[in-house]
Amino acid sequence: MNRPTPCRHWLPLAGLLLSSSVSAAPHLLPDADGRRAALAARGVELTASYTSEDATNLSGGSRRTGTHVGQLALGATLDLERLAGWSGLQAQVSVTRRDGANLNQRAALGQLLQSQEAYGRGRIWRLGSLWLGKQWNEGRVGLKLGRMAVGDDFNTLDCTAMSLTFCGSQPAMIVGDYWFNGPLSQWGAVLDVAPTEQTYLRLGAYQVNPRYADESGGGLRLAPSGTVGTLTPVELGWQGRVRGLQGHYAVGGWYSSAPRADAWQDPTGGAWASSGLDAALRSGAYGGWISLRQQFSAGDGSSAQSGLRGQLDLVRTDRRTGNIDATVHAIATYTGVGARASDQIGLGVAATEVNPRYARQANGAQGRAKTEYTAEAFYVWQAWPGVSVQPVVQYVVHPGGLSQNHDAMVLGVKTNLAF
């Protein structure tokens, strides 16, 4: 039986990519008539992109297969000071639509965090952002109001890898029923205060509304009805230079007043997995994170990203609720490979820990549940302006945190088109 191999469609490009030396450029479509530049000068930035993630498993799961996942993103950012003379005001609106199928589900890999980060939240149009922002005191104080993804402002991380383990604000991987990353958004407010040029304090308050996560429709829904609680994250950060190289260090935490199912207990105090009762509802969920990003070398100096940089992130939440209680990952990338100044090579390793209280109800037929380990290596080819093609190799040990699940090896290609 022939197995689907999504990667093969990109193999003819290899010779072109290896022999060319295209520098990084932001757009695939040319701006010959200067309209994009003219809009940017007036304070209007329009974005359109498509991300494709094609993957196949060589081992693990119940069968070998392949899937495609994609996301189309459209957006506009307006500098209202340049457009209308409103000092310090900025606005943004964005929408996304996802397509495709999840390899984790189709191949029954059993992963806690899937191999294709662009999958999820339904194949519908979604409102990613709709906010108005204002800055005062030369940018030292800022306030945003409107619809926002929490991960756009808190525990913000680089998202070059294809695995969800390394991509996006990590609390959403643990508490994604009340902390929304893109493509979802929720009504909220974010206050930024910079006591010094290098330090900042960021406070947020977001509506928790499960109806925004409905996958059958309502992705463009604006009505705020359906509130079940409030999410309040806070982050303290430092960004500056260490021995002349850029670094960003942050620590943060959150509290949610929304009710959430207990990881083990039913309302009688027994295990809901054996009693058949619904899980007891708890309120007051909380957690925290530490994230470190540092440039270690300047490479050829052709860009701010040139050279070696590393990222370390640790997230932990309380163990009363949820099936995952901690994630930790480290990823290193090097930009500027040989004569190809914009190409990038990367390697990441991560551990995703099953909540011990949740694992108690999985100890029977499923065996001991503990930790899922993931590694990913990738190479980013900047093929031509606005196009990057990224071969990916992933290896997952104990998918789902279960030792009896076969280790999974996944090959993939992540392609980014910036129009």
C-alpha cells in the first residue's frame, strides 16, 4: 500500500534552494507601483500570509499516513497618529482561516502536543484581533483595549518550529480552555508600564468565554455574552544587551476565576474515572512561567537575527485541574548558514508533564502516565522573497506520557508564504 508523503511535493525545489542565495525579504508579491510603500508611509500596514505544514509519520501510532495543515492570515495595523493626527493611537484587526487534518489524530500517535502547530480551533474564519491602543510618555506607558489573543502579549515566544511543543505562548497548551492563543481572541485590556528603558511591567484582564472556541461557527462573533470568569496575567520583563548581544528575560503568572473540571475527584471525593460521575468543578486556577531569550553570537552581522540565539521556557500550573501541569523546552537556532545569510538551522528539545493527579485515573489499563519528550530539528530555506521552505524531523518519546505508546518519528515540511 502506498503511503502519503506530503514532503515529496517539495523535493524538486531542493536544487534551486541550495544553489541560490536569496536574502530575506518580507513579501512575495512585488510592489512595482509603490502602493504598499505609500500606504506604509501613511501609517497603514497590510499583511497576508499562508502557512502550510505537511507531515508524515515513519513510526508510532496505529498506522503510517500523512496530512496537510494550513492557515491563511489577513491583517491590518493602523498608525492613527500618522493617518489622522491622533497622538499615540494605533489599531489592529486580523482574521484567520485554518484547513487540513491533524496527523496526531489520523495516525493515532497519542501525543499531548501535536506535530503541526497550525492545526486546531476549527476550519472556520476567526477573529484574531480587533483592538485600539494608546501610548503616553514617549511609549513608556501603553494601553490596549479590544479583542486580543493572550499569547500575543504574555509569554510571547518565537514560533519557527513546526511542533506545538515549541510554538506559541505555552500556557495555552496547558490551560487552553481559558487562555487563548491565536487564532482565537477574547475581549480584554493590557496595560504596559516601562519603569526604565530596559524593564517593563505588563498587566492584563481578559474575559473567559468558552463560546469563542466553538468550532461549528461563531468565529467572527463579537457579542461578549457567555462570560464564565476573568483571566488576569502579569509579566515582569527585562530586555537589553548582554555583552553587546540582545536578550529578553521574563517571569510571569496568571489567575483565572473560571470554573474548571478537577483532574481526579468527583463531587463525592472519589475518582470520576471509576465512579462515572462528572468531575468536581474548581475555581481559582493559577500558574506561572519563566522565559529566557538570548543572542549568543552576531554571525555575519547582516541582520539582528544573524548568528546563534537560544530560547528557554518553563511553564507550570496548579495540579487541581487539567491533564498537563508543566512544559519545558529549549531551542537553539543559527541564522546565516554559509553564504546564505537568511537561512536558519534549529534544534529543540522539550518535556511535557502529565498532571500526577490526572495520571492516577490512567494507571489502570493505560499504564503509568508521566512525561512526553519531544525533539525537533529543522532547516529554513529562504527560497525567494516572501517564501521559506522548512524541512523538519521530529522524534517523540512516550507520546501521551505513556511508556507503552510507541515512539513516533515524524518528517514534515513547513512552508511560509508572505504575500
